[in-house]
Amino acid sequence: MMKRLFGLVLVGGMLVSCTADKATIGELLKKNPDIITDAIKENPEEFITALNEAVKVAQKSQRAKQEEAEKQAYEDSFNNPLNPEIRDDEIIRGNKDAELTLIEYSDFECPFCSRGYNTVTQLLKKYDGKIRFVYKHLPLSFHPNAMPAAKYYEALRLQGDEKAIQFHDQLFDQFSKIKQGEKFFRAIAKKTGANMSKLEKDLDSEVVAKRIQEDLDEAKKFGFQGTPGFLINGIPVKGAYPAEHFDGIIEELKKRGKVNM
């Protein structure tokens, strides 16, 4: 318990000069920790109130710092946009020469990626002719059907972009069936008119494995650990945000003269 007595402070029954520095008081408390515990026992309600207030102040400070960091990161993303690789044989949906480039790092078994698919569909429709979309792979290890689905997509791409696109859309349109795994993937592949014998050979080919690994490496380089992860003209968006979130970024790109739409 601490009480001020004229020019002295009474600390747990010991008199300490009011002018004593922090080091002196700190040393005293180290040698006599019961001073603090006794004070808490004698004033439990005051201690809890003070602790709760301190927690609130700390949380408010942390939120402010986090918001400032996010604001700075957002600003930096416009000044230093990320530069993903667009390969010569990339599947590009939409206008291949569009000013807006939307890239998604996705997992076919991720429920949030299912939402992301809906967002992408909305954006392709809203900005028809002004946007191009590229799908890249980020199959997460705890989704057992994600990597096999990615392999089917890439093996089908070797037989034509449209087959891979049909597979992509059908998997998300029938998302609840993905738990069926290979049985479901094969059924969709057959519906695309794929050469199933060639597909079987390509699934575990080095070409397919290399393609998926390139996407994984790029996603990691850009700091995407969860799915979905997006880039809109190099501006990262981590998570299944609605189309309106991307509208805001596009408007900001226009204001800054990054796109002319």
C-alpha cells in the first residue's frame, strides 16, 4: 500500500523519498514483491478497475497502430504494385489487352474461394471489356482435394483453355460435390470432352507439377498464405472481399491516373 506523507512515500510500511528515482523504487519492489501483492489484496476493486482501464488504453493504442500500418501498406501498394508473371500460355478470361488485370491465387476446396469465384464473376460482368482475369493455384495442405483438383485443371489446360475453364467453373458451381474427389473430377473432365487417356498421363507429369509449383512460389513471394488472395493491377487483396471492395480500389487507380477508363 502506498501513501504520501509530506516529502515521503509510504510503500508497504517503508518510507521512501518522493524524489527517489524509478530505479530505487524498482529495486525496492524487487526485494519486497509482497508490497504489490498486499496492495492488491487490500484494494482488489481498485486494482481490477485500473487494470481494465489499462487494457482498454492498450487495445485502443494497438488498434490505432494497426490502422496506421494498414493505411501505410495500402498507400505503398499503389506506389509499388506487385508484378506477377503472365505466362505466354496463360489462360486469360476477358479482354486480353484490358487495363485492369485481376489475378487470383486460389484453392478449389476452400469455401472462401467459392465466394471469391462469385466476386470474380461479378467483376468480369461489371467491367466487361475493361478487365482480364487469371486464375493461379494455391492449394492448401489441409484440403486433401485441392491439389488433385489443381492437377486436373492443369492437365485439362494442356488439351485446351476452354476445357480447363469449364472444369474451373463447374467445380465452383457444384462446390458441395468437391468432397467426392477424383470421382467428381473425372466426371467433370469427361463432360468437357477431354481425352481421358492423355489426361491420366498428364496428371502426374512434370509439366503439371512445375506449373502449380510456380504459382505456389509466386503466392509465397507476395505474402499470400491463405486463400483466396488477389492482385488487382498489382494491389494485393487478402481474403474473400465483395466486389464493392475491388470497385473502391479501381476508383482509386483511376484517381491516381493508373488506369484510363
